[in-house]
Amino acid sequence: MSEDSKDLAKVSDTRYSEHEYELGLRVTHEDAVVDPGLEPHRVRMTDKSVKHENTAVRQVTALFVLSILGSAFALYAYFAFPIELGNMASVRSNTLFLGLGITLGLLGIGIGAVHWAKTLMPDNEVTEDRHLTRGSDEKRAAAVEIISLASQESGFSRRKLIRRTLYGALAFFPLPGLFLFGDLGPNVSEKLRHTTWKKGTKLARDPSQRAIKAADVTIGSVFHVIPEDLSPDDPEYLEKKSKAAVLLVRVDPSELIETEERKGWSYQGIVAYSKICTHVGCPVALYEQHTHHLLCPCHQSTFDLVDGCKVIFGPATRALPQLPITVDKDGYLVAQSDFLEPVGPSFWDRSVK
Amino acid sequence: MTKFTRKLNGMRRRPMALGIVLFAGLLAVGTGYSAVNAAVSPKSQTQHSAEEIALGKKLFLSNCASCHGKNAEGTANAPSLIGVGEASVDFQVSTGRMPGAASGPQLEVKPVQFTEEQISALAAYVGSISEGPAIPDQSILQPSGDLNTGGELFRTNCAMCHNAAGAGGALTQGKYAPNLMGSSAKTIYEAMVTGPQNMPVFNDENITPQEKNDIITYLSYLQTNRSVGGEELGNLGPVTEGLLAWLGLLGLIVAITVWLGAKSN
């Protein structure tokens, strides 16, 4: 042992020195807070006076009786407040009263037991030392013997060929799993790029699916739009609807700010934008008629409808995609094509064409 | 020890006070609407006599013309009223929103300033200047439509601003969609056809009169049927529910834990 270890042994306090630690590994603090020891025992009122003891007995008894009453009330409530078919309000009273009864039943037992333990059961502080984690030397020697005997008898260290092939088998075993992970789902990226809108699809009201004429859309109006050919019987109806949902608004054409490219995408001040927020995909539909702001209810992203639905506030980073529209020969609003960019929030390979 | 307890008490008081103030505010806003909107009584559209229109003109010149112009043509302070219709005048005046007290993000609901006859005359006068949406007939305001269709239409067209339970909600820069739980059928109908303030217009081509009646039926159902799921907490979702869970329930759990660990006297 070096000189340092001797120093450490000197400062270590008696609580630890009774165990056989290797002192070199132990961290000791010279300025450690001294263990204050146990608080002096405080005698409870229930120990000092019979009157208080009797009160506590009565309280505990009352709590247990309350529990019995609660459980009995729960039984009563089950029959007194049945759930009636077609009467939703009966569900409310059934759960409320049944729950109150069961709560009283359980809480009475719990609070009673704790109160009993705290006021009437012995409360002398007792110190129990932890046993050593380290086994005795004999036990450790016996364990080492068992392991070496097992190694000898199984031939694990002697038979190199078996040992190495076992290692190999264990290393190869997880490999098929890696390939299985690849099959966890189809690559949905292609699905995210397209909606059911195509050239000539009529714009229809949600949920009635009545087609919309351009003349129906007066200035200041908002229409919640889905493709007319979307069938509610389609097994993917909700999936398709949630991607194709569109908000249709008419503003004064002089207020519209349109890029050269998008000049032909609106019809006499009628514009159609995807309702799916580019942030995390909530339906953006809070439209303010006079400010032309479109607000997303989830994270308050705000889009300027007359300026290409550009983001003017909030966490969204891209403008809402615009659906190019026109009218057919009967005056119905129709799509010129699908959206020209993926709708909704970003996905892993959105920018890859 | 006492200093520590005092500090602890101070910490405990502040979030509670904030919670109570918030809750009181929400409550005041909620009940404020219902108190004022309930005062509106539905009436049907009638032909207006020349005297009524003349009375309306008189009222208009003395109460409205300073902002909306002598001929309702609008000024820099207020929009033109040409083409807004009787329904718009009835909605704005009978809910107390007009005459406006001050310009701001949104005109507030206030105690109604005019009698029913005066409101009717004002509407008649503005309606006589140019045509616009009429005050709805009593027959279309009865809650006898299709409840399910009404619910679906409400959730599609209205719920994003007015909340699925009609409890209202915040918009941008101080504007808000009001609570509908105290609104009369006539007010609801007039709001849809006229699009007051920043609310969009839902004309009869978009939502047919029958569908509007379905929506009124649905709202009337919400107004008269209490929530079956227990206390509504203003139907404001995570705001009030979270407040109760964090301050109320968590406080209770902390109190129980302290009691469990405390020694008996």
C-alpha cells in the first residue's frame, strides 16, 4: 500500500471501515456533511393520553365504516342508476354515482389503514443496516470452481471448432431480421405526391358532394370542397378525402396578387387552396373575410390567401399548395390538374423528384 | 423554517391566483354572450310601411350616418351598407354590436340600444336603399331539421372557428369567433347569410336554407342538452382541462403525499 492509501484510511470514518473495502477505489470527502443521525424520538399524543388514543380508534373505525357505506352505496347505485339504451344522460349518472361509491369504499380502507398505522401502531425508529453486496470469500471461491468445472466438462474452452461455430451462428442469427425491417411497410412516398384531383374533376361541396357553379361563389364566400367523384364506398375514402380537401374562396380580383405562372389558376377571383397545413397537416380553415388571413387552429400558422397563401405567421415554412381551377361548359368549377406539388407537411424524400 | 414556509406559500399562491383569474375571465366571456344574445326574439319578415321607413331614416341619420355616411355609402371609418340587407342590420343592431362603441379588432356584443320597432325600422330603411339578404322567416328557424346532417355541416363549415361544441375560439390579432351557446336561431341564420365582420358568407347556394335549418337544429340540440361526459369546463379543450389537471388534481396528489409522509402528532 502506498502512502496515499494510508492517508485515506486515516480520514475514513468508522461507518465504512468496519467493511473490507479496498480503500484505493473509494472516494472520500474531508469536508463531507456529518451524518446528523436520527432525530430524537417524539412521543405522540396518542401515546400520552388515553383520550387521544380513543379518538384515533374511533376515527379509524369511522373510516372503515365509511368504506363499507361507500361500497354499499355503489351496489345501490348500480341498480338505482342503470344505463338506459338511447339515454346518454343515464351513462353520466351511472358512472358518477357508481364511481363515487367505489371511491369511498377504497379511500376509506386506504386512509383508515394509514391513519391507524400513524396514530396507533408502534412508532419507534429502527435502524436496519444493509448487508454487504460482496459475497464471502468462500462463496466466491465456490462460484469460480463451478464455472471452471462447467467449462471443463462442457469442453467450451477445449473444443475450439464448436465454440467458434457457435459464435458464428449467433452473429448470423439477427441478419434476416434486418431484411424483414425493410418490409415493414410499402414506400408510401409516391402516395404522398398525388391526390385524386385530375383534369376535369368537378369541385363539390363537403359533405353533400353537390358540384359548385362559379356563379354560386359570391365574394366573401367560403366553400369546403372535395372532388365530386370521390365515392364514400371507396375503402380509401377518408384517406383520399383528407389529402384532397380544398378551401374555395372568392375575393375581389383586383385584390389578388398572382405570379405570372399562376395567372391562369384562378377564375374571376375564385381561388382554391389545399386545406392541409404544410406544418403538420391540420385542416387550415379559419378564414377571415376582410383580412384574407387563413389561420391554422393547431399552431396558429397564418397564410395570406390573396398572396399565394404565403406564410405570414407561425411555424409553417411553405405556402399552401394551390389547385389550378377553371370552369367547364356548364359553368361548373373544375380542376385543371392535380396539385403541382405534394400537399401537407414535409416527408423524408419530398424534394427528390 | 418560517421564512422557508412563507416562500413556499408565496410560490403556491401565484399559479393559483393566475388560474382563478383566467377561469373567471373565461366564465365572464362565456356568460356575457349568452346574457346579451338571449335578449333577441325572433320575428318574421313583413312589408314595411312608408312611415316605418321614414322612422328608420330618421334613426339612421342620427345614429349611423356619422360613420356609414348620410346615404349609407360608407366613409373611411365604416363600410358601405348598400346591399347588406335587412338581415345584416337586424343582426348587428339586435345583438348590440351596432352602434359600435369604438373601433378595434372586433365589435363587441353590448346591451341592445334600440327597441324592436326601432331595429325593424332601421332594417326597413337600409333594405329600402338596395336589396340584400332578408330577415329569415320564422318557419325556417324552428329546430325541426335533420340533427345528423346539421352536425356534419357544422363540423365541416363552422367548427374550425366556433369550436365543435359551439364554444367559440380565438382568431388572429385580437379577433375571435363568439360562443354560440346563447345565440338565437335568428341570429345564427342571419350570421350565415350576411357574414358579419370577418366571418365568411355562407349563401343559400353554398348551404341551402334547409341545411341552415339543420345547423340551427344541431345548435339548438347542443344548447338544450348538457354534456353527458361530465363537467364541460367551458368546452375549451386542453386549456381548462389542463388547468384543472395541473393545479387541481396534481395539488391533491401532492397534498396526499405530504400527509402520507408526515408524522402524527
